[in-house]
Amino acid sequence: MKTVAITGTRKCELRNVPEPNVQGEFVKVKILSAPMCTEYKAYQNDGSSTNLGHEAAGEVAEIATSNLLEVGDRVVVMPTYACGRCGLCIRGDYIHCRNNVNALAFCGSETGTATYAQYCIKPDWLCLPVPDDISIDHAAMACCGLGPAFNAMVRMNVDAFDTVLVTGLGPVGLGAVVNAVVRGARVIAVESHPFRTNLALEIGAEAVLDPRDADVLDHVRDLTKGLGVDKAVDCAGVAASQRLVVDAVKRRGDVAFVAESGDLNVHISNDMIRKGITLHGIWHWNLADTPLMWDTVRRAAPLLDKQITHTFPMSRVKEAWDLQLTGECGKIILHPWE
Ligand SMILES: [Zn+2]
Ligand SMILES: [Zn+2]
């Protein structure tokens, strides 16, 4: 099968590698849609790798002993190789599992953990069947395109009475705008890139503020009768945006941190106790919310067609990465069989 390898700074190639093997509950998935995430950082910084990507949707191509899935089933592939047996896994919070399985050792396979590839392997219970009325590219948005922000909305109970602040409009932040708009919320976003600013406005954000503006917090307050937003999601992951979501949320509001990053200084009395705010650490969504995710994907369909700005055959991955480096894109999807 074909897979993508990064071979140096801004250098990559397609390689032929053996197809993966499966054992036990693991299934082999023929990847038809592989959304691109943050792998461009390795492409930009000589992170030589042949194990790229963690987002995929496709068709079950081979099973070992699974009785949950059949060959030909359309599925979206969830991230990680969680154990499936611990308390976190059993309650659907597999993303926080502490006992991840070594999939390659278990299956006796050299390949199968990358999604910039024609096949991958996954335990059957982490391959969620895709409803017939949802396209495979839209289904793949249940990964990082919509997923982390979806969980932020669920955990904060975002609804049509809320004003939501979204900082950082990369693919995950644009997904936060989509999720909030689908729930009927009013969205204020913060982003400096003109392409992404325009895209968020097209998707339905009411205002997009520039983080380089020294008065950005005042602008948020002006837009919320001086109170601050009901809920905020940080998708930028920089010190200024993290501080902004804490400062811009109203008293008794909720803040979700979706973007990976390091330290944040929070003043326990002024930020937490006096304001009574709740901070949420968000990674990916709970499996019990699968029906709600599919309803979100259905309602979001016209917005997803805006959020997915480009699709490329996997053979043109270099072009796709070079485009990601310009920021002139929303979510980009690779098609490994084109
Ligand atoms: Zn587990
Ligand atoms: Zn991702």
C-alpha cells in the first residue's frame, strides 16, 4: 500500500509499504478520507516520519474475529489505541485511557497506525459505523474537524441562549464556530488571518476580532453589554488567548481549553472564586455522544462544505502541506486512493 513519508525540511514522498495485518478485535480499514491535522509542523521542521496522521474514515476491508463489524461497513476511525476495558473506556471516555495497547505488536504488523496511508488498523469498537445519509468526507469531520470542539460544546452545554467566544480559527477553531452555530449560539471569534476571518464570518460568526488589537477584551465586553461571554473555547493555545478566554467569560461562565499548550497563570481568588467560573480540559468526545455527533454532522452539512476548503489526492500531499503553511485554508482532506 502507499503511505506518506516526511524525508526532510519541506520534503516528502509516497512510499510503498506492506499492508497491515489484523488480529482479534482489530480490523483493517481502507482509508477513503484522511483529514490533515498538525502534521504540517513536522513537514515544516524536518520531523522525519512515516507514521503520519490520526484522522480517517473509510470502509472495513478485513476482520479477524470481530463480530461488531463486517467487511464493507463504512466507518469513522477514532484516535488512539485505548484498552476498551478500564473504567474510562467503559464509560466512553476512552481518549483518557491510561492503558493504550501496542497495536503493531498485538497484530504482528509493521504498518497500520498512520492515516496518511491507504489502510490502517483499529479495534472494532473504535470504528464507528457511518449513517448512510452522511458522506465519507463529512463523517471524517467527526475526528478533529468537529470532535474536540463538539466535546467542548457538550461539556459546557452550549445552546441558543449563549454567546460563545472562540479564539484561534485553525481547523479546530473553525470547527468550534460550526458546532456553536449549529447549536444556535451567537459566536464572537478572535483571529488575525484574513482568510480564516472571512471563512468564520461565512460560517456564521457574528464578529471576528483581531488578537493584535490591544483593546480586544474591551471589544468583547462591548459586544456583551459589559458582562462578558457565556462560554469560551481556546483553540489558539498561546498565552494571550488563554488569558483572554478567562478574562472575557462572564461570572459563572465556562471556559474550555482545546488547544495543546503549556502553563497558564490563573489567580485563584480573582479569576476563579470571585467569578465562579468553570475550566474544562477537552481532548476528544465521549462515545456515548455518537448519535449527537451524527446529528451535528447532518445539521452542519452546508457549513462543513465551507470548513473543508480543499481536498487533494494523497499523491499531492506536498501541495496540501505547502497550502497549510500559508494559512489560506480551512480543513484539508486527503484521498489516499486518488
Ligand atoms: Zn482503557
Ligand atoms: Zn487531528
